[in-house]
Amino acid sequence: MKLHGRLSKWNDQRGYGFITDDSNGEEVFVHISAFPHNTNRPEVGEVLSFDIDIDIERNGKRKAVNLKRLSRLSSNSVKPHRLKKKSSLNVSNVLGMCTLMILGFVLYPTIVQFFKDEGLIDSPLKDIPLMPLTTVENTQFTCDGRQHCSQMNSRAEAVFFIRNCPNTKMDGDNDGQPCENDSRF
């Protein structure tokens, strides 16, 4: 026998709620799986027709099954909508990001040239003096973790360390001249 009632409580995050039975006023548990597939999400207050089943998993409590929606418009007039997990990474987002990256890559040189022509930016490389490159293979020194002037044996070794080794602490004023205050060199 079909019973009638209204959805009195609904928890979207957990996918369940309760129907107040019109015949006796008791609340009956209802799970999202009892609703017809490809329909809108449940709304508190809507009129439902349902059967009662005993839920073994809930200690023999009553649950609604075979639900039919009575207070909804026909399915032709309302676009069906099921709850879906929202994904931040979908095709339109990926295509949009790719388009922006390609436009940026193509337009960047033009924009930089425009700003240079207008005098709004200067080339940061024009004032940097060129220093000869030393190859590590042609030197007698190796990076071995030393960082301070007191650990160096010569000025040439200190120069090698500040140019080729990380985390050195021998050029306090960053002018490329290590150990300026060391009287040994």
C-alpha cells in the first residue's frame, strides 16, 4: 500500500533525510537512492508517495522505498539534475588556460617591445659587466662545502668559490671581490 507524506528534513551532503508520514505523523528515513534516477535533487516540503520497508542495517527501523514525486512538475518541463561532484579541472577550464598560455607566449615579445619603445622599461642586462666564464674542469679547485675566507688558501681559490659554489659567505658587499678584508691575500 502506497503511503503519502512530505519531505520534512534533508541533508544534501550525506544524501538522506526524513519524510513525515501523512497517515500517522511519524518520520520515515529516506535515502537518495530511493528517489527516481535522473531527477532534481530532493527539496524539503515536496509531496511524496512511497512504500515502507524494514531497514536491517538500521536495527529494523522503517525506511521509504519506491518513491514517486507528486508535487513536482512533469519531467518534460524541468531539466533533470542529479548531484554531481564538482571538478575544478574540466575541459573548458583546461582549454581556457591553454588559450591564455598561447596568447601570452605569442604576445609577450610584442608587449615587451612596446614598453621598450615607450621608454617604460629598460633592458636589465645592458648595465651588467660581462665576466669571463671559468670552467670547473680547467681549475685545480673543487666545491667542498667551505664558505668562509678563513678556510681559503689563496685569493684565486676564494674567487673560484664565490663564482662556482653555493652558499659562500666571502663577498659581503656583492662586488665580486672575495675576502677584501683578509690581510693574507
